[in-house]
Amino acid sequence: MQKPGTLNGVMYSYSGGMTVRNDFFIWLSPNAIVETFYYPEEPPKGVGWHERFEKENVPISAEQWTDVEQVVLELYPLMEPKPERRSGILGSLANWLGAVDESSSSSITLIWDTGEGEQKIRYSSPDDDRIHTLTALLKELADPIGREIPRYDP
């Protein structure tokens, strides 16, 4: 599958459904965490266990971006674009009903510089162990605690 351009950003979201403290979102650019929210693995003293952390515009190093970019580009041929969410009253009803007893789900949106502008494409998470490498890298960027980053051969 031909890439639409140069990778210029990654958005990853995970919803734990009915599980508490599992929701995670990060929007990463080549030089910063644009936005993230997460539940810290080990909340600091004085912070409630159920308090969600949010950060914006946190610089990252070129090496950190390269590490994420490399894993994303390895996974890219295995990714399938997700259809856009339905709009209108039926789409809203379907989205609402799905949220009532939602199981966990994740998605990846890749932001491509096409030379003619930016293009955001949402993908399903691929069925490949390297997705665990990507999610560990992203969680470590958002909540740096020295996680072990698993590595898998292609």
C-alpha cells in the first residue's frame, strides 16, 4: 500500500469501555505531544486514583519521534482505513447505543503531509505484536515512568 505522503503526526486512542482508568489518547507531532490524556500508572501523592491527567505542547526529542515513526511505518502496510463515523440522527443513535455497553476499542489516525496539505486517515489497529511496541512507546511519552518497551521482529 502506497503511503499518502510523509508522516507528520500520530493520534492514538484507546477506550477501555466499561473498565475504569483504561482510556488513553495521544496526539504526537514530530517535535511535541500536541495533546494527551491518560490515567497515570502510579498517581503522585495527593492525586486521586481516578483523576485523569492532561498535557499539551510537551516537547519530544528527534530520537523519540524517529522511534515512533519507525514502528508506525513498519505497521502501516497492515493497517486498514476505518470508515468515517455516520452522521445524522441514525448515526448519533447508533454511536450512543454502542457506547452503552462498549467493549474496549482502539484506533490510530495518521497525519500525512501530502505536499498539497495535510491528510488525516483513521485506521484500525493492526493484528500484529508490534502494536504493543507502539502503544508502550506512546504511553511512555505521555507518562514517563521507565516502562519496558517490548520489541518484536517483523
